[in-house]
Amino acid sequence: MHKVFKYKLDFYYQQTLIALVTLMFYAGIKGSFIEDQFSFVFKDPIVYIIIFYFCVYLVVLVLNLLRDRKLIITEEEMIFHHKYGERKIRFSDIEWMHIGRERLVQTAGKFQLIVFKLKSRRRLFRIRVGRYERNRELVLEMEKIAERVPKGKRRTFGIRKRKV
């Protein structure tokens, strides 16, 4: 049995929609009705800037949709899957794991970050829970995995404490 957690695309949808609404709102303000026809002036540079941002957000959204990122958790491993490949991490290869939160990131929820280190890799893996659908269920699954692997030391993960 395995559980699949899809990567959230809410942020990309929101940005694209905001750019589109801004373009429509600006077009409504700058456009004019002449003899029962709406005409829109394309000589305004702000229109080009808004259209540019809308196109960029739309391309990023489509690319992320095509990429189809997922986190799959099975009995023995977790799989970071995307359209072009996947990376499998066996639980026996995990040196230590820490479930907690990032100090400088202010988001809702007690558990924001899952950090683990592989025995064969120098760098850490970070999973930001808020970027996946069903984040509470993801945290519960990771807590089950954390029971089977050693706990990590409480580290700052490269972030220094703020001076007050």
C-alpha cells in the first residue's frame, strides 16, 4: 500500500488569476466606449507590463502542471516523482530525521518542515509540508517513518537566530 501526495499548485493559479483580473480591471479603466463598441488602447506601456506578467505566470503554471510532481510513500521507501523521473529513498538509508518548523518562516501549523539526512549524501533533504496536498496526513506518515529512524539533533539548518 502506498500514499500519494501531490504538489500544490494553488500559488501558481492565484498569481495567474491576479494578473488576469488586473489586466481586465485596467482595460476597463483605460478603455472607452465609442458608438456602442469598446476600444482598448494598446499604446499604454502598463498594458504590456501586465500582459508580460500574465504570460510569465501562465507559462510557469503550465510547466508545473506538466511536471506533475508527487511524493509517494510506500512501506519501505519514499519516492519523489515527477514527469521526467523519480528519486527513491529507502528508509534504511536515512541517517536521521527531524520533524519541526522553520524559525524564520511564519506559516500556519506546528509542523512545517521535515529534514532528513541520508547516509550516502552530505546535503540534507528538506520537505516543506505546506507545499503538498493533505499536509496533516503527510505529517502523520512522516512521524511513522521517524519512529523507525534515529532522531536528528535540533539544528538551525544554516539559519542563525535573530537578535532581538
